[in-house]
Amino acid sequence: MSRSLMVVAAAAAVMLAACGEIDQTAKTEKVYAGKKDARAADGSQFGGDKKKWEATLAQRSNAQNEYLRTDVKK
Amino acid sequence: MLLTRKPSSAQKTTTAGFVARTNSALGTMDRRAFLRRSGMVAGAGAFASQLPFSMIRKAEAAAAPGTEGKMEIKRTVCTHCSVGCAIDAVVQNGVWVRQEPVFDSPINLGAHCSKGAAIREHGHGEHRLKYPMKLVNGKYTRISWETAINEIGDKLLKIRKESGPDAVYWVGSSKHNNEQAYLMRKFVSLFGTNNCDHQARICHSTTVAGVANTWGYGAMTNSYNDMSNTKCAMYIGSNAAEAHPVSMLHMLNAKEHGARMIVVDPRFTRTAAKADQYIRIRSGTDIPFLFGMLYHIFSNGWEDKKYINDRVYGMEKVKEDILKKWNPKAVEEACGVPEAEVYAAAEAMAKNRPSTIVWCMGQTQHTIGNAMVRASCILQLALGNVGTSGGGTNIFRGHDNVQGATDVGPNPDSLPGYYGLATGSWKHWAKVWNVDYDWIKAQYASQAMMEKPGMTVSRWIDGVLEKNELIDQESNLKACIYWGHAPNSQTRGLEMKTAMEKLDLMVIIDPYPTASAAMPDRQEGVYLLPAATQFECAGSATASNRSIQWREKVIEPLFESKPDHTIMYLLAKKFGFGDQLLGKANGKQNIALKGDEPVVEDILREINAGTWTIGYTGQSPERLKAHMRHMDAFDVKTLRCTTDVVDKETGYNMNGDYFGLPWPCYGNAALKHPGSPNLYDTSKHVMEGGGNFRANFGVEREGVNLLAEDGSHSKGADITTGYPEFDHVLMKKLGWWSELTEAEQKAAEGKNWKTDLSGGIIRVAMKNHGCHPFGNAKARAIVWNFPDGIPQHREPIYSPRPDLVAKYPTHADKNAFWRLPTLYKTVQDKNKDVSKEYPLVLTSGRLVEYEGGGEETRSNPWLAELQQENFVEINPKDAEARGIKNATFVWVTTPTKAKLKVKALVTERVASGTTFIPFHFSGWWQGKDLLDKYPEGAAPIVRGEAVNTATTYGYDSVTMMQETKTTLCQVAAA
Amino acid sequence: MARMKFICDAERCIECNGCVTACKNEHEVPWGVNRRRLVTVNDGKPGERSISVACMHCNDAPCMAVCPVDCFYKTEEGVVLHDKDLCIGCGYCFYACPFGAPQFPQAGAFGLRGKMDKCTFCAGGPEENSTEAEFKKYGRNRLAEGKLPACAEMCSTKALLAGDGNVIASIYKQRAKTRKKGPEVWGWAMAYKEDANIAAQEVKS
């Protein structure tokens, strides 16, 4: 058994032991400890232009709504 | 169906890595580097190469600055079914790196099923056949293309010389594009035989024959899109949610807008799960059910009497027959559906018009398939639903180009465009091909053989195995060329293996080795030639709705593969008719060559020049390409472009066109016919895509008028009653001859609208007079030239009901039917009581993740992961009676004595007494994995038992369609 | 812009697995790891319905709450992402997640890709946008390209919707109103709590 799986198994045991004690909707302030990430609009495509990015996404969202093409009043 | 979905695999991924970004800042890899790496993978041991790695190997290092690749978008169309979903392929340095949805497409609006969403794997194809191979001492060995063409050519020429051209059987493909399929028919003709066929035989041959003989053309009358205009849809023998998933987008849209949906099927399919009403019938009893509906329609006077009077022949007699035979009690006895359910379906279809009917293999693949589909047509004719938007018979075809290959491809009984094989048809095509008619005739064994339909793909095995004195040609078959066709989609696998072993020569031309490479126990005499997929060449494909879409070439052919039309040319050259294939004679050449590749656009132009019958004449390459660049110009519900949209590249304005110029698109491109979205629609002018039923069966029968009645005609027609098809005589009689130009008159003299190569007759009839070139007649409720003019229920040859066999027996045996003796009664009588030993009905069908024989999709890890084992669906009651537990192995046996080892899927999806096995699997043979019989590294990831190894005898009485949907089996724990 | 959400319309989902292979294809997810999968109830019986399930990018994401190394973070658009460099593969998040979204490779070889793996809403992860490093660990960053998740964009029947929660709720609402059926949005109460009923009420009104 690989090491990572053993860790998972151990974690499972801990979880069972602590069953019911962890509040899964906890609002505890946790602080992200990892690397910083860039904003979606900050990539090379939009160069930080959030408005343009939002407009592009909004247009893209509408491609999921075929009513815009089938329910056109002619 | 969770049984075969494993959340994770025990197989280890030993390497993984990811390359080739779409962002130019990323490292890139050129095609050569990619192929080199793929080659390395292929060279690894057989086991390692079977591991489903992530598809693209890691780039060794980021490429040196300045070598960033060119990013290109190529527009193509999915090859996995007939819906025709557009795809934008993102290609970098010749490597297909991503795919994006084409929201603009009016057909799929960006949507894909699992197959379409996984299509990019084709651009990598680790499990492909990589180079020509030859079987040497039972092992596949690499050879060069030159050796392959020479050896295969020599062997075929020897067979041709010793046994005649009819000793070779050519199995073509519905996955070829139109140009390749067309060129294949020409190629086979130049070889001198009609022994060719393709998937349509075992797909919708009964539909094409039944529907064309009812009203004119053998095709889906409306479109997937038009289903969004329906008020009620009845699916009978179609599991669209798995077989045509994206079509459901239009149906579910219609349903949301109030349309009713009915599903009639022996299985509670995923399509049924979406229906308002599900009706379970016994497999093979569509006619009792449909006529049971008509019983209520006629009894309640719901039929469209004026429509029937004006546009239908023979309905009175059909009505009499139905009222006499199919009262609710008889219906329930035959198909198991209580009166109330039949009544509800009839009422829904009658009171929610326009209503449409959808059918697929559930209806076509029976010994009485031709009659079943006509029963569906009669229902729609009685309700006046044919020739109207929202109505029609929406016949969903299978492969991406099965409609196109049927229209212009390798059919044993016809030249391209359903011209048939008569002398006149040959002369028409010889002229178009720029090949001397007498030269072609000399290639055939005789003129009689030239005009005699060939054998069908469903029966080629009998062409090998049948006693020579019983077959209707000189020699038995000695060689078989499988050119883009799986063997495991045909029935009687046990006998097929024997036939494969008896042949002198087998050639498999395909992107994958297919089961053909692994099935027979042979030591030699098998060649494998790697063909390119449709993403490695350009060309057009006809979707089920008759719209023709142009695919751009996405990438260069992978490994050593070549496009099918290039292989055809290489073989033709070897056979000595390379020039004839290109139409090179008398200082003229129809089809140019680029290297060894015939120019695809030129092939399409030749199709345009000759295929007048079904209107493949107006779809020039330029018009088709313009449509593909402006998909957003077309309306989703009507498929029409209604504003000025001008293509920059060609200057072509597509205002008025229907998307993909759905055939018939009559006349030459200059006539600018817009294509026909819904066939036989009299509410539109013929130049707007309108029409009426075809006059193809005479003008009168037994004193009854076969032409349309007074006042029934397409909108704006100068002739306001029924009329026959146009020819030079009729044109002259009407005084319209002078409207042809002098050049047209010269070309049209002595011709009819189908053979007038100038298109003048069509132009004048349609444009000047609003008349349909094929005449204006009635549809036929009675197809008197078929074995059962009025569709009759006949029990399957292997029936679970001996009592009903006595009541509804099958046909009498036939001699020399498509060159072969064909048995009905003899086999049925012999197996009258076989259900004692094999009590369960065995039926087959599709899974959404796989297509056809499945080699291609089972080699795609993204799909293969989702369905890892073949299975049999069995009802809990039947399983319990046999001590079978879910997800355990069982043996399925049939009267052929074949046995299949599959997992049991215990489910109420099937009724007690019925079992179901999907047909996409191969690579196991009666419990044994054939992995070591494939060329190294080219076996599909997922292998399993092919249901057709065990299917039984039985063929349609008109088209030789095989019976796959109703046979018998027994299931036992393994 | 409001936050990003997923909706799967069970009236439309035909269990075709298009979303699953779209995801595999776009991110080159290895065999055995399924960022998205289908769940079917009443399989083969009347009432059969399917739902496509992946990380829902919850408001109060339980995975974040239980992570012992705090490798989770939430973007401005409400997308829940994590840092694989930090992840220790402990599996707590898997136990906490009501949707079974976190995936763990069976074999060690998957270390190549980081530890826990899950749907990123096609938003990559904490590496420079659209870089090789980001793709290798997290998959493509479609959001940075102005595109929505591949699964939803390619859904065969447009059952699976992704994007700005308000926009997709209104698409869904229009549909549900037209068919007079199905205002309940599967999974929303669990994932997005406070606005879970809003969509439903809007539909009923």
C-alpha cells in the first residue's frame, strides 16, 4: 500500500473517532496558507480589463440558453 | 447502468504529462516530435501500450524561444452519429491541442454527447493501426505501402482473372465522406462488379426502400431541428438519448413548450425516462401496435380525410385490413399492450398535430423491417402529418454519413443517386465520369452481371460458404475487402469466422485493425492498411436531415495512414484504371491529383454534375464552405437564412438558403435552389424548398388515379393538379420547351429531368413554372411491388411464441435473392419450439459512449473508462429464477450454440422474458480475450464479447436487412 | 459580477456523459480521476433521473473548513480552488464534501499532478494564468480566456449550466416557467444556502 493511501486510512480513523464533533458548516476564520493566485481577468487574454472579461463571460453564458434562438419573435 | 462504470481503475498511470498549450507563451511540440513520441509508446511492450495514459506525452522541455507554434482553428463535424455536431479544432504546429464548442451551429448549438466531447482523441490515436501490415505465420508484420499495394493488387488481379470480378467483395463505409463513398462506387464499377455495400444495409435499408416506395425519397423527411416545432412526438424503436443525444436538445425544447412525448420500446430506455408516456411492446411487434393505433384513429374518424383523398393512394383498403385484423384484443395478444395505452397514444398523436414519428434500428432490423417502416408511414399519412413542419417521419440515421453514402455511395443495386443499374443508368454515369461505357462493360463478367444487383454486406459470408450451384454468380467469393466497416455489427458471427478463414484474401482498410484483424484463425492472407480518419482529410458529409456539411482537414494523416480516396487511387493505378477513376480522357480530366490524392472538391463537382435525381447538384463546394463559415446566419427552428449574409471569401450571398442545402437542392448551383428542409411540403413554392409526393410509380393503377387530385400542389405551381415527371416530351407538350436555351435544348433532347446534364428541364419547370421536376403524385399506402403490399405482421424467425407463429407465419423461402438463396419458412418451422430451450428474447442496441462496432470509441480512453465491460440486461425475476446475481459473469447462449461471457446487469429496464446486450463490443471470442491476435499496440483498450457472435439467421424480404432485434437466448450463471 | 455557480437541470439531463469527457479532454485528467460524474436515481425505472455532479464551489465550503494545512482559497467569483503544493493528500476534504468532489489517485504516480484533485470551474489554480505549470497541476484556465467550464458549454441538452449565478438562474427560471415544472434546483440548498430558495421562489412567482 502506498504511503498516501496509508495517510488516507489514518485520516479515516481520525474522522470516525471524532464523528459528530466537527461542525461542517463552521464559520471559523481560516487563512489560506498557499501560493497567491492571479485573478481570472489578469491573464494575457484580458490584461486586467475586468469589464471586458465580464462582458465576454456574460455573452458566453447566454450561449447556454437556446431559447434566445428558438423563442425569437419573428 | 452503473455496473460498468468504475470510479477508478486499478491500472497504474506510470507516466503522465501535458503539453501543447493554446497560449503561445507555453512550450510547444511540433507534429514530428509528437509522432516520434507516439512511436516510442507503440514500441513499448504490448501490455504497457495498452495502458490508458493521459493522451499526450510530456514535452521534454519547453521549446526554445521563437519556435512557438501557429495556432489555427479548423471547423469540422463529429463523426459519431448522423446529427452532425460542429466542432472547432484548435491546432498548434499540426497537433490537435484543444476543441471548442461551435455555439453558432444551428444543429447542435455547441452541444456534444460524450463521444463528441471526446473527439480530439482522434488527433492522437495511440491505439490506431500505424502502418501497413501483413499476416505472416499468424503474426502481423510491418510492410511498406508500396509492397502492400503491389501484393494486394497482384492477388486481386489473379483472383479476378481466375474467378472473375464478382469473386471479390468490397465492403465500403458510411464513415467515408460523400466524395470517398462516391469514388468507392465508381472504383468498384471500374473493377467490374456490383458486389459492394456499406453500413446502410444493416442500418436503414428497410427504411430507404420502404419510405422511397411510399412517397419518393428514402430519407428523414424533416430534421432534428424541426422537432422543436412538433406538438407530439412518438419514438418507436429509437433510443435517441443514447444514439442521437444532441437531437434531444430540440425535443426537450419542444417538450418544454408543451409538446407531448411518447416512447414505444421493449426497453425502458433513457429516452423513455424523458417521455410523458412509455409503452412497452414485445420485441418485433411494431405492426400490431401501429395498426392498433390506426384502429382507434379510423374508429374515431381522426384521420385527415381531405389529405388522404388528395394525396394518398390505397388508404381505404389498408383501413379495411386494419379494422378486420387489428382490434384491441388482437393487438394486445400480439404486442402485449392493453387497449387503453394504445388508445392514449393514438389520441395524443391525433389531437396534437402536427405530430411526428421517430424510428431507428428497433424498427428496421427485422425480417419484416420494410413492412414495419411502412406501417409508420401509413400512420403519418392517415394523420396528414407528412409534408408539414412539426410532422413528418423523423428517421434518425446512424453513422455520420450513412445518408450520404446511401445517396451516392457503394450500393450493390444502384449507381450514385439511386439511378439503378439499367443500361441507361450506366450510360448516364459513364458520360459524367468521362469513361467509355463499353470499356466499363468489358470490365464486368457480362452485361447481365453489370445490371444484376450484387450481394449485400449482411450476406457476404454466404457468398463464401453457400454451395456454388445455389448462388447466382459464376464463382463463390474469394476475397473480401473491409474498407471502413466493423464485422461485429453483422449477425451470425460463428459462420462469419468460418467464412473469413475460407477466403483466399482478406484486406482491412481502416484507421483501426477492427475485429476483422483478430477474429479469424489464419496464418496468412490478411493485409491491414491504415486509413486516415475524417479529421485527416477534407470533404462533405450528409447529416440525417439531409443537410450537407463541409469538414476542413484538421491535421495531416497520423502515422503512415492515408486518406481513403488516396488509397482508392493507388489501387486503381495498380489495377490499370487510374485514369478512368479520375475521368481523364479526350483531353479532359474531371478530378485533379495532388500527389496521389484526388482533389476532393473536384470529386464533389463530379457528384454535382451527375446526381440530379435527388438534388445533389446544387451543393457546390463553394456554397457548402460559405455555409460553414456563417453558421450563425441560420435559424435554429427553420434552418433558414433570412437576411443578406455575404461570404467574404466567395462573395456568395446565402439569403434564403437552408443550412447545408439539405437535399434535394435541385438544378445547378447557379439556379440557387435553397435546399429542402421538410420534404413534400406543399405550403411552400418549389424554389423555396417546397414540394409534393413523387410520381414514380405510374399515373394509374387498376383504374385508380395515382397522381395528386385537383387543387393539391406545391404553392404557386402553374399546374394545379397531379402531373407526371418532366421529360423532353412533356416539356414540348406544355409548350415550355422554347424556354430552354439553345444549348440546354441540345443537351436535353431525348432526356428526362434526371438525365438532362444541362439542368435546363429542371430550371424551366421549377423557376419559370413552380412545378416539381419529379411530378406530383400520391403517396402509396399500398406498395404493391413488395411482398406484403399492405404491411402484415409476421413473427420473427426465432419467436418466443409458437402460438403466434401459427397465426402470423413468416414468408416462403426465396431462391436467388440478391444472388443468394434466402430462407424463411424452413428455418422458422425448424425452430418452432426452440423457445423451450431458449426462452428469453435477445435484443441489442447502443450505448451512448460507443459507436457502431466500437473499435474507434473503445480505443479512446476518455470513453473507454466509462464502459469497461460488456453486459446483458436481465429482469430481476429472470435473474432470480436462474440464480444470477448482479455484476457477476453469465453465459448467454443462443440457438446457434454460440456462447457469450458477459456481466449480468439485473434491471427492470427490460421486462421479464427479454434480455438486452449492447452491440459495440468485440475482442473476446466465446469467453476468450483475443488481445494477442491484434497487431501489437493496436488493440482497443476495452474488449468484450460481441453480441453478434451469437445472433441468428433472418433477413428482410426486400432489402436483406439482418434480424438483430429479435432472437432468442438462454442465460446461466458462469 | 455575482459568484459562479453550477445548475444541473434533471428534467434535461440524459446521462450522456458529455460533461465527463469534455472535462477529461480539456484538462487531460488521467484514467481513474473523475472531476465530474453522473449520478442516476431509479436507474431503469419510471422516475429515472440523472444529475451531473462535481465540486459545487460552495459558499461555506466544508473542505476549506476541515483542511489541516489551509490549502483552499476562494476566488472573487466564488470559485473554490486549492494549492496542490500545500495539499498533503490527507482526505479530510473528501469526507467533508457533501458532493464527493475531491478525487484521490489510487497509485503514487499521480503525485505528478499534485495531491487532491477536483473540479476547478475551469479556473486553473495558484500558478500564473494559462501557463504550463498551471495546466499541469490544475488543468486549463478557461475563465481567464473568457470562457465557461467545458462541461457546461458542451452539455448535449444544455442541462448543465455554469456561470454567473444570476444569469444561469434566470435561464433555468425561463425554462421551468415554460414547462411549468422543476423549480427545485438540485444541490443549491446544500451548496449555496442563502440564495438556495431565491431561485425556487422566482420560478414559482
